[in-house]
Amino acid sequence: MDELKTVGYRLKLIRNFLQLTQNEVAKSTNTSQAAISRIEHGEEVYASVLISIIKYYSTHIDIGRIFNPNFEISPNLLLSSQDNSIKKELSRKIDTIKEELDEAHITGISHLEFVKKLIMDI
């Protein structure tokens, strides 16, 4: 399974773990249900869409684990209330990166490597 499909599948697992529908995630991220579906099926989307979804999930779970080779869904993914400052800082960083990506119009699989590096550096 290529990396984009792996990340998409893991995002789907996370969404299901959080008991959310694609429509709920789409509404919360100001995107479409079709975009959520494309991501979950490993299809290419604009980087800004992927970042919006990752930002949204990062308020609920430790999103950095999504790139761990031993990724698994468990209650350990959930963030505690002690992580609020981390969530706020992550949210600010993601907003900055999203603005940079929007300006650069990065699309395709190259954005996945960019997002992966961003998350791993946090």
C-alpha cells in the first residue's frame, strides 16, 4: 500500500474511532464530503484540504502517530486536557503552513511528504 493510501486509510480509522461521519468532518473542516472520501481512499487532494483535516483531528488525537509504522487505534490516541497548550501551538503552526501551501499551490503526493515532515518536527 503506498503512503498516500496508508494515510487515507488511517484517517478513516481515526474518523470511525471518533464516531464521526464524513459529512461531520467535512462540515467541521469547511470542505466537502467528496474530498473526505478522496482522502480516505488515498486519492490526491489539495494540500490545504489535507491540512484542514489533520488540524481538525489534532484537536482530538495525537495526530503525529499517524506516520508511525506501528500505528494502531486505541484510547491512547486521545489527547488529555493537559495537552491544550500543545493543541493550540500545533493549530497555530498548521495555520501558518496552510497559508504557505495555499500560496505555493502545492498539490499531489509531494504535499504528503511536506505534511509528514511538519508533524514529525512538532
